[in-house]
Amino acid sequence: MLDCGKPVTSSVVDSLPSIINRHSYPHVPEPEVAVIFRTKGSTEVDMNQLEMQLRAAKKEVLRFYFVDILER
């Protein structure tokens, strides 16, 4: 199962004015994000393939991050 990590109730950006006042902004519907991940010529999103790609991307980012730290 894909997850985003440990859940939190607050973050370091909660004190920013734009975050504090987010309730006052007009609601704007967002496009279906999954559409970005469609393969060419397809109208559907393969969620299994999407999950594998996200896991691979997460591994790559972590690998890059730790290599950068070790080289310092």
C-alpha cells in the first residue's frame, strides 16, 4: 500500500498568512490529477502502474538525498 509517511496535525508552514487564511479563498475545483498519468492513447489510468512509478520515484529521491548527504 502506498502512503505518504507519518500523519501530522501541524507543520512548519501553518504560521504562514496564506495557510492561516486559506478558509477565506474561493473554492476552485482542481482537475483530476490522475489524468496526468494516463498512457498515450488511453482514457483510463492503470493504478497499479501508477503506484509502481511513484514507489520508484520515491526510492530515487531518497537515494539521491542520501548520496548527497554522504558526499558532504
